Amino acid sequence: SAVISQKPSRDICQRGTSLTIQCQVDSQVTMMFWYRQQPGQSLTLIATANQGSEATYESGFVIDKFPISRPNLTFSTLTVSNMSPEDSSIYLCSVASGRRSTDTQYFGPGTRLTVL
Amino acid sequence: QKEVEQNSGPLSVPEGAIASLNCTYSDRGSQSFFWYRQYSGKSPELIMFIYSNGDKEDGRFTAQLNKASQYVSLLIRDSQPSDSATYLCAVKTSGTYKYIFGTGTRLKVLA
């Protein structure tokens, strides 16, 4: 499985500011995903980031609030813009990897965001 | 709306017992099924995946899939306190790359 790192691991931010989260993979992967996990909840997909194309956002998530970059096959960023306390959450990136390459997702360690 | 349902628990079992975790899904077109373990404050870790009806064993873990009844389960034999975690069921529906996650079942193995 791929080794995935995320930066920062945690942050405390003021409302109205923005935070960019980085996700780095040790191998080239086609599909990367960004999830949010609010306290005590399960995972909600924010968007799918494919290299060379615009990210595909899920219902309830918009590019202006969560802009995503995917400059190459090993890296992606998610920005949480104009933050409010409701954005406090764990943000996870994942990659699709494995023999059936579109099937199995592996997760990075996550970024714990607190917005005051 | 496609859904994946799990009992939130907590499911408490004594050390050494078999823990049985269940998951049902609504989309009959679902093709791939996954179990993840998530320790508190950590990210999900893949335990097993299963694609075909029947049982799949990996060490102390057995995944069971019944597509006709639309359920998938995870059995943990000889449960250990270190197995205490939240177990997430995920389903990938046909024709998509997206997973739908259940809300997770919290397992507590009592020493």
C-alpha cells in the first residue's frame, strides 16, 4: 500500500482565515480523495482530485470554499477558506491503490482542524 | 439515496471471544466491500476487502458477504483489548470510484 503523509497534522485557526492542507504520496496514483470527519461522525467525501483535471465535488461542497490542487501524481492540496467553527473537523486524504487500482483506498494520517 | 448502516454500539465482548460486526447496504449494484479499523484520534486503517459472496479469512479476521441479503459482516476471533476501536464498513457501488461509509461500530474488548 502507498505511504501517505499530510501537513499540518493539526492546527488551530481563527474564523475568517484559510488553511491549506498538503497530502503527499510515495508513489504515483491516479485518484486522490479528500474527506471530512466531524467529531463522532463517519467520513464524508468532499471531492475527488485527479491529476490534470478539475476536482469533482460532492453535493454540499463547493470549489470556492474548498479549492483543491493536484499538480502531479503524488501531491494534492485542499484549502479550507473563510473558516468558521463549523469547519472544525478532521480532514483526510486518501488514495486509490492496489491490484484493482480503483478499488482500495488508503488514508493519510489526517489533519485535525479547530476553528475558534 | 444509497446508504450503509451499522449499529453504532458500543459492542462489548470479553477478551478471547468472537466479535461480530454487521453492516447492511441499500444499493444492490454494490460490488466491493471494505472494513476499516479506526482507533481514537487516528485515521482509518484497511483491515479487509471482499468482492464475492461467502467468507474470506485473514488471520483472526473473517469477512462475510451475502449480496442477496445485502449485508456484510466482520468476525474477529480471539478478540484482544487492542482490537478496541471503531470499525467502519465501506461500500463501493458499481460504475463509480466512490465509497459510501457507514457510521461505524465501536467495539470494546474487555480484559
